[in-house]
Amino acid sequence: MKTSKVRFLLLRRCVQLLIIVCFVLGNCSIATFKNIQNKEEKLILGGDISSLMGDSSSVIAKQNSGFSFIAQGNLSYAEWFGGAIKLADPLSALQIFLAGGGLALDVWLGVMLVVVLYGVFLGRAFCSFVCPINLITDFASFLRTKLKLNNSPYKLTLPRSTRFVILSLTLVLSALFGVAAFELISPIAMFHRGIVFGMGFGVFAIMAVFLFDLFILKHGFCGHICPLGALYSLIGRFSLLRVSHKVAHCTKCMQCVRICPEPEVLKGIGKEDGAFKTMTCLRCGRCIEACDDNALTFSLINFTHKERK
Ligand code: SF4
Ligand code: SF4
């Protein structure tokens, strides 16, 4: 297989894995055992101790490792490069706000930076380049195709707009019950924290997403259920990065539509030149890789040309 046919896949995997590695290293701690009768006791208790363990004669002092400069936190709120860049998940922040929780100024600034980044430039690229669940759902999609499960006569149908209903429900429930509703069950948070801090019962939520996508509904979780993907779709509705179409090159083979996880984005394929209106497009580049006729590219929207409807 030519590298050009998987160039965006490789780029996406590199970015996803790099982010995970940065979080794992950044959240590493150095644990030091000290004896409580030791004269160093006061120093330890006055230092950066986040856990006390062991019997009455010993403590564990936990300190950040040298890698903590790179990234600290998780996908809900993270400080990068010693706190120079702060990024916060807009859905987590919105739920906490509606639940009546106070948000620090740093969190609001982190939300604003994320909204500007994806809202102005990258659209819903969080889903294909950052979210760790994308690794699971892509694998389920790959297996589904290999096992020919897409041809099964038993199909669940669910409108793609369900995710926007779930997003609204998430916000309403957060406000009504005073808890960040989706955070309680979010497989994204469970998977990310599981990789970085150690996996617990979250593994069942991740398995559920995998099995749902594999056996029940094609692109089930990300394409129909996930409220975070829905929110990024709304945030990125007018973003500049688009998939653009050259109709003169198109042979209408529909390879791009078959591979696209959000095929309605490409519904105008073969009809008109220009950038697609791309609220739900993940900017994954799969359609561009699949096209053998050079009829699709990424482009920054050109406001002098009419946007496709
Ligand atoms: S739709 Fe949700 S789970 Fe899927 S990639 Fe996007 S944020 Fe992650
Ligand atoms: S249109 Fe292309 S870039 Fe957008 S989701 Fe579909 S395959 Fe990915």
C-alpha cells in the first residue's frame, strides 16, 4: 500500500499517540519512601505529598517527575509546557457550570482557546486527531468491514441527530441534578484517565463502545451518540479547514462516500465544485486518501467562492 493512501491515518495516529505519551510522561510522579521517625519528616510533610500510605512508620512522598513540564492533567483540563498553554474541554466546563460549580479563570481561558482553535480553524478535528476513543471506534469499523458485518440484514437505525438530543439532555440533566452528567459515564474520560492513571471499571465502558460499533451500529458511538462530538460539530460549524471538491476530476466512483464516517457530508459529491459545508466532518482525510482521481483536497475555505450547500 502506498504511503500516500494512509498519510492522514498515519498523521492522526501519530498525533493521538503523541498526546497520550505526553500525558503519561507528564503525569508521572516520583515516589520516595521515608521513615516517619527520620528528621526529614517535616520536610516531607511540608513538601508536595499527595498521598500518605503504609504503616505508621513510613510515608510515601509523591513528587512530579521532570516530564511534568510537558503536560499535566487530562483531557478535561490540561496545562501544557509548564502552564504556558491551558486547554479545557468545553463540554466538561459547560456541565460543571450548569451544575452550579465554580470554574477558575484558567479553565475559562482554556475553554476559549479550544473554541477558537476548533471554531476558527480545525472544525471537528478533535474527534479524529485527539480523542482516544477514535482508536477504538476506528478499530471496530475496520473489523466490521473485514467481517462483512455491514451487509448484515439485522440493522439498527438511529438518526444521526440523536447525538444533539443527547447533548441537550446532558446539559439539562447537569443543571437539574447538579452533577456533570456525561462525565459520570463518559468512555472518553474513562479511557484517557485509564491510559494515563491506570484502568479500572472504565474498561467495561470502552468494551461497550467497541461492541456497539462492531455488532450493532456502523459508526454507532461517534456518529450517533457522543455529545462531545456533537458539541465539536457545532463549535466547528464555520471553521476554515474544509474538504474541497473538484468536480471535473470526479469519476463518481463513490469510494469517498463509502469510507466516510459521516457520509452525509459528501452528499453533493460529483455535482459541484467547492468546499463542503462540514458541520459533522471530522477532517479525518479518509475521503481524500480513498480518492484515486485527485478530486478531493483539504483547503482553507475561500470566501470569494460560493460554499457548497
Ligand atoms: S464523537 Fe466523541 S468519542 Fe467519538 S471521537 Fe468525537 S469526541 Fe471522541
Ligand atoms: S468528508 Fe472526508 S474528512 Fe470529512 S469525515 Fe468524511 S472522510 Fe473524513
